[in-house]
Amino acid sequence: QVQLVESGGGLVQAGGSLRLSCVASGSILRINTMGWYRQAPGKQRELVATISTGSNTNYADSLKGRFTISRDNAKNTVYLQMNSLKPEDTAVYYCNAAGVRYWSGSSFDLGDYWGQGTQVTVSS
């Protein structure tokens, strides 16, 4: 049906940059909102940023200015540019697609989906 596949995670030194990508596949008609969330060891999953179809964005206050979210609606892809990375940014980053309207094969359906997560590790 609908699958989200993330890429771009890895190991980077403090002060460096990474660019995460998430591609939604399937017979997708529209994705209302795409976003990124992260979960550090021993902590709850938290919002990083979201972006709507019309490119309205919302960021966690602590990350605003360092992280930039963007999307390509034609490719059903969302990106997260992470600059000036800090060790505390170390976490598993998850892609989310909310309000996904798609063709299941027999009917139209609507759902929310999560990616598998990609590890980001920032060393000192």
C-alpha cells in the first residue's frame, strides 16, 4: 500500500551536516503533512519539523535555525537538512506522512504512516 523509506543517516562529527531523505511510495494522490521525529536513547519520541502540502512549516523551537525541512510533492519526498550538529542530536530519526490519500487497488483510502527510522550519531 504505502511505504516510507528513509536514507541519509550516519556518523558525523559535531559541527557537521547531514541531509535526510524520505520517499513515500504507492499509488499516492496526496499527502497532507510530512514530517520528521526523533527518539534519543532513553527518551520519548519528539517532533523535529513538519511541512504541509502548501509548504507551511513547523519546527521544534530548539531546532529552528539549524534544521530545515523541505519537500518535493511531485516525488512524494521530504528532506531534512541538519546543520551545526551537536552530540545531543544523536537519535533515530523517523519520517512521518499524515493524511495520505491513496488508491489501494480497489478503493481510495486514507492513512498515516511511519518510516523505519534512520540512525544519526554525532560524535564529540
